[in-house]
Amino acid sequence: MYPLLTGLRIVECASFIAAPSCALHLRQLGAEVIRIDPIGGGPDFHRWPLSEGGHSYYWEGLNKGKKSIAVDLSRPEGRQIVADLVTAPGADAGILVTNFPKDGFLAHERLCALRPDLITVRVTGWGNGDSGLDYTINAALGIPFMTGGADNGERPVNHVLPAWDLLTGAYAAFVTLAAERDRLRTGRGREVTVPLSDVALAALGNMGQIAEVLAGGDRPRHGNALFGAFGRDFVTSDGERVMVAAITRRQWTGLLAALQLEQAVARLESALGVSFEKDEGLRFVHRDALFPLVEQAIGALPLASLRTRFDGAGVCWSPYMTLSRALREDPRLSLASSMFSELDHPSGQRYPAPGAAATLSRAVREPGVRAPRLGEHTDAVLADVLSLSPSRIGELHDAKLVA
């Protein structure tokens, strides 16, 4: 955690990945994040993967370092407590991150009556407010019809990484800071809506895929081949599978040198009247001619020899490994790096947890902080933020409005 945002207070009312990861990014840069959950936990409190005791590693991961307050959100009195926390005074306060409905009790217009300069960052599925998750957005955009090989036919192939959730969370964190900067300059708050659908559609447009579709139709499946350049999976003589990619000229020449394929590829270039070194697209166009050459060369070498050659020539490659194997064997993915802190988590497990995924010059990375136990900071937050007395906090507990 870096202390760059020390003093900034974020109130989070959210579940699942996108909005909680937004607040997590801000927390890992030093902001104070107060997470509000319903008593007993929200819909993601027991989400898989789980520890043997039934605690959610998922929830622990997304809520590291946050303060937790548990409130009965079904009652008007509980909702008023939330509104008071969101709109509490302070130049560095008055920022809400949520994925609650736009017209619910956390409606921006309603909260602005209590604090006109409020910043609300609201993550949604679709821009019109319809419910949507990463997998449904992905399906609607046609990504599963680009994934997989030709043998999948017309059957869509999902992937397991919730890319739009993660990208939306990061984008929402960026927008939060942009809105806060604007408020410092103008004194005005605002509501910012960040739909997964818009982030996904913009990403495809920024990568040229919308233009591609409008000009020539949907992209067909190419299996594990890297679209528009050279890349694919290959098998070594000892049965290890590796991914090899060559996008730049240097990567391409390094690959040929490592596999001693310069002459064979030169003959192919002469026969076709092309230069693969100058045009990465031609490496994709003529992949059916290039793949067998590389396949034969890699298939004649064990992984250890291939590693020596590839690393010496600056080839862009990686062996295929399970996550558990990668964490054991790849020093670039070491859990002993400064990004990780060994923490005792609410699940009762002790394991390394990541902090901010960035290295900042002239900034000392502070030790990580575990996720809170549900409602761990209820009393402290009510006292510090709302200045409630111990007797008043006790009354709220007696009335089961907080826990």
C-alpha cells in the first residue's frame, strides 16, 4: 500500500468484483475505505473460492485494508445511517462507490440534498441500468464466438477471467480520482456511471475490432493462433507445451535464431515473395506454412534446452503451467516480492496477499492490511465519522440497526 491518497475517504456500498475492486485500488494507494454491508453479509460474502471453514477467499481478497460496518439496510433508520456516513463533512470525504440501483436509497439526487458536492461513482451492468455480469456482457458482444478453435463449430466458448469486471473496476478508480480533482478545482460534485457494457464496447473499439467488423464482418475463430501476428502453442520433445509469440521484428529474428530457422524461412520468403521480418501481418497470413517449421524445431528440443535458447535470444515465450506450478517455479511470479504481505486473514488462514500492482519511485510501499471481519469497525466508524457517543452506539446495537 502506498500513502499517496492518505486523507481521502471513500464509502463503498457494493458487491462482486468491479465496484469493490475500484475501492480496493484506491485503498492500496492510501485512501480510507469504509465498506458498508448488510448485517450477516452481502451477496458476495460467501462467494467461492472458500476455505475449509466456509470463509470466502474472494471476499478477503477484494476487501483488504478496508473498514467494515454492518448495518440493517432493510430499515429506514439503517439507511439513514448509511446516508449520514456517505455525506459526512470533510474536504476529503463525500465520495461514494456503489453498484446499488440508481433510483434506490443511494440515489445521487437524494444524497445531494445532504451534501451538494457529493461524488457518486456507480458501476452498472448496462448503460440503461439493466442487470449484467461480465459473462453476460461478454456473450452479448460476441467474444465467445471468437474464442476456441474451428472444431467448436457454432458453440460459444466462455473464458474464466472476468476481464470486463476487472477493467471496469480499474477504470472506475481512475474516474473517481478525476471527479475528485474536478471538485477540488470547481467545488462541484457529480454522479459518474461506469457500465461494464460501455467499458467493454469501448475496449473493443479502441483495439480496432468495431472498425474490423463494420468493414469486413465478424472475426472467425483461430484457435490458439495469435491474430494478426505470429503466435501459437507448441509441444517440446519432453511433452511440455509452450506459448510463443513474435510481434516485433526483434522477437521474430530472435525466434528464428534460437531455432536455427533463418535459412528455412528465407527460402519460404523467396518462394512466396514476402518479408516476414518487415511485416508481422504476413506471419499470420502464412501461418500454415510457418507453423510446421517452428513445430518441428521445438518438437526436437526438451524444455530445458529450449529455455536456454529462447532466453538467450530474447524470444517472447512462456511454458504453459498451472497456477500452483507457476507460483512454485517461476521466479518472476514470486510471492516473496515486495508486492505481497504475509497476513493472518479472517478465514483463519495465513497466506501472502497482494498490495498495489505498481512500483512508485520515491514512495515506500507500506505493509498490507488484511480484510476486516464483518462489522469489525462499526463502533469506531460511527464514533469517528458521525461523532456518536458510546451510549448512542449502544442504542443502535440494541435496536439491531448495526452489528
